[in-house]
Amino acid sequence: MNDKEKVPRKSTLRGFLGGRWVAIFLVLEIVFFMFKSQGFATVNSAQILLFYGTQVFLLAVAELFVVVTGGIDLSVGYILGFASIISIKIVDALVAAGLSVPASILAGTVATLVIGLVPGLVNGWLVAWLRVPPFIATFSMLGVCHGVSELVINGVYAMGMPQLAADIGNGNLLYKAPHLPFIFFRRPEVERGTPVLALIPNIVVAAAIVILIFAFVLRRTRFGRHLYAIGGSMDAAVRAGIPVRRRILQVYALSSFLASLAGVTYAFMYVSGKADAGASLLLDAIAAVMIGGASMFGGTGTVGRTMIGALVLAVLDLGLRMAGIATFDKYILVGAILVLAVIAARYLPEAQHPVSEDRK
Amino acid sequence: MNENASGYLLETREIVKRFGGLTAVDRVSVGVRPGEVLALVGDNGAGKSTLIKLISGVYKPDEGSLLVQGSDAHIESPRDALEAGIETIYQDLALAENLDVGANIFLGRERIKRRLGLFRVLDDAAMAEEAKSVLDRLDIRIPSLRSVIRTLSGGQRQAVAISRSIYWKAKVLVMDEPTAALGIAEQRKVLDLVRTLRDQGIGVIVISHQMYDVFEVADRIAVMRRGQLVGERLVRATDPDEIVGLIVGSETVTKR
């Protein structure tokens, strides 16, 4: 109402870097490894990076949704493990019961995703209705999922996924052998030793579709807007009539759903299920969200930037490996980048909400 | 008998709210008529804020009822209150600081459009346009509607909060300390805005500590002390001394 009041001015450089430094960092990182690691800048290593990153990408999106509301979900890693186990157990049981293999795989996947909602619904109920802090609620759920998983597999690991699942999980969309046209889905029958170019892993395509849908939901729907409002100001959201408790329940359920999906992709890729399959991925997922610029206090963060954060980690991991540098150096670097990201988020502030900015 | 003989747009009847052993609001009956400004005054902890939270659906009353235009309003949540035409502007304004002006005006009631006849997506363009028109109507200038609330001044934030209420065609507007955080010029503008709203037939309830504001803008004053309503006066039939006396509960200045 006072015309003379000014929006705080940012210097142009800081304003420019505010939303972009992570992307710039990623590019520099890739350029660095192009010189440092033999064979890093190839289609093949890009595919490897995406293929083995699938679970972290999915968990990072799960974590982002919860973080946007100002919460945190520590249980996603062990929900992944739980889902990897039960998907195999269910498929195995269905095949044993005489159902066809494709039908068993389909039914097992759907059943796992439905069961996979349960831990999230419990988390959401604890957080929204019983007001248990998200850290505590999901930390407890981590333990419960771990314990139940070990009980199901009796402390070893789950096996028995049919070969078809492994073919899907490790297959590609396109294949190209010399002197033959492109073939979809099926590896061409050629002499042993003939180089076959395999392009676009199936699992990566599936994950990409799901991630794009979640990006759309967060950015363009009323539901997504409500999550930002809840994270920005819980009071404002309540008073604006947003069904805050229902939204929080839904967000933990979605997180759990994505973690279960990641568990199913794990079972398809590795044809085994382990309780701790996703244990070490939790920290990567949280780190990706934070490097992507989301505040742990909620209200900020986008799927696109979270994916850039996840790629920063994936490139670092693969690049160091290919350069023959020990992996524990990676942990130190990840720690350093994480701190850098949080400092950058503080000193390179954005005048606009990332969502509005991206849409301009 | 006419249920609404008093002509109140909104009234509380014997409303009670307890927090554990503390009775924050104790059998309060108070109302506001269309085109009237009711000032709600009282010392800190007198129960004013609790009362307006009851009115706006944030708290559920333990006893008593809330009537809109003479009939029971069944307000159980903030959404019910909004649907009954009761808009509340809190002291902290209740804006989502991470969202832009348009998003805040439409918070919880977002405009949507259909994409491909299937997906319901936010219609940000329409929301920004409507936000601009309501701000223009109130002669409020904000550098960019894409600015997030965090970057705006106190006065601009207050303006956004008021615009939001007006946009949604409030019947009753409740304002908690609307001028507390503002500079002099902005205070005057907010008081002008309150008078404009009253002239449009809206019932306005204002909580204020500023005796000047109260006498400047209110038609009637309700005084609360320790959760109870201790007096109601028409502004033209009282003076600041008497109101202060009622607020602090001093016998010597209580004349009536």
C-alpha cells in the first residue's frame, strides 16, 4: 500500500546464481570427470548412471514431497527393502499356486504397491492426528519395516523372482546390432561377441514417467500448492481451510508408495529382496533434496532441482569410481557439497517462489 | 418470535471455551450488525483472541452457539466459517510467506482449469489477474504479483490479507490488531479501508489496543476482562476513560 516501499534488491550475480548454482555445479562436475575419468563421457556410462540411480531418484522424490510440507520421512529406505521382499514372496507364491508368470508378476507388483501404502498411512496418521514429530514417527516405522522384513525372510534374503522379471528389469527399450534395424524390447539374436548397442533401460523409462507425473502434481495441481502452503505456514494453511491433516496423511502415503515402487524396481533389477536394500539410499535421497535447494523447514523445493541434486551425487559416485578413487572419498565430498548447498540456499536467496519462477 | 430480532449478522450466545482448568471465554454473548464496526477491547489474556478463533472456526466452543443471521451456523472448522462468509485477518496475517500474492489470495480456494479435459491444473494466470483487479479496486500497489510474501513490507502484507477477505465477499470481517505493525500512513489507510467496508454493509469486528483507532473507526465497543464480557458501549455515548476503566476493572471510573 505504500508505493515507496521496495522489494529487497538482489545483486544481479547473486540473483543469477540463486536458482542455478546446483545446475552449474553439475555441469562443472561432468566436465571435470570428462577429463579425469577415461570413458566417462559416453552414452553407456550415462545409462549406467541412470540405471543404478533409479532407486535413489524415486526415494528423493518421495522425500521431497514430505520435506515440502516441513516433515521428513526416514522410513523410505526400509520400506524399499520391505517392498523388494514382499514383491518376490507374492510373485513366487502366485506362480506356485499355478498362475501364469506374467500375471503373477503383474499381480505381485500391484499387491506390493497397495501393501506399500500401509507404512505411509500409519506415518501420516501418527504425524497428522497424534502429532508425533515426523522424525520420531518415521524413525519408528524404519525399525518396524526392518523387523517385519527380517521376520518374513528369516534373516536371509528373498529369492525366486521369475526370469521374465529379470529380463524386464535389466532390459532396454531399444537394441541395435550391426546391419540390423532397431529392435524394441528384445535383444537381437546375433553371434556371440557381436557388439549390440542397448539403449534406454526399461526401468529408467518407468521411473522417469512416474517422476514426471509427480513433478506435475507438485507444480501444477491444487494438491501440490497445498503442500507448499502447509510447509510455508501451517497456520495459514489451516486458516485458509486447507484440509491439512488429510494432506499430510496423503503425502506420507505417497512417499511410502514411491519407496515401494523403488523396492519393486530393485526386485526386478537384482532378482532378490533384502531388508536393508535401501538402507544406505536414504541418506542419498535426503542429500539430493537438500542439494536441490529445498529447505528442511518446508515450503520450498521442486522435483526438477531434486533430480539435479540426485544427479550431482550420481555423477560424483560414478566419476570417482571410474577414476579409480576410493569410495570413502565420496562420503567426504558429499558432506562438503551438502554444507555448501545449505550455505548457498541461505546466501543466494530467491525473491520468488521457485515454482512461479520456473513457470515464467 | 423472530429469532433475529437484534438484527445481528453474526452473534455468539453464551459461548464458552476452556483450556484445561482455564476458562478462556466465559459465557460471552456479543454480536455485530451489517454496516457496523464493533471494537473488541480488553487487556492481554482477556480472551479476545480466543473469542475470534471461536468465531473463525479455529476452536470449537465447549458450550454455547454461534449464529449467522439468526440461525445456528454449525461452524466446526475454518472452512465452515469461510463458507458462512466470516473472514478473519489475524495479527500474523496467516499468509504463506513462500507463495506469491495471487496464490495467497486464493489459498485453499484455488482456481483450476482442465487440461485435455482430464487433468485439473491450477489456473495461475486467472488467479493473478483477479488478484490484480482486487488490489487495483482498493488502490493497493504491489511491485509484482509474482513477489512472494516474504519480500513484502508489513503494510503490503496487510493489504494482501485484506484483499483476500474482500475478494471472497466477506459478510463479516474479523481483524486482529490490524494496525499494530504498521507505520502512521499505512495505519490511516487501513482505517479508511475499514470504513469503506462498513459502508458496503459488511459487519466488521476489530480487536485493538489502540484507543485512538477504536474511537476513530468503531460504532460500538465490547470490553472483555478475564474471559467475560464486562461491558458494551456505543462510541458516541462513552469516552476513552470509561473504556479503560472497564478494561482494567477499576471501580472508580465505572460510571454506568
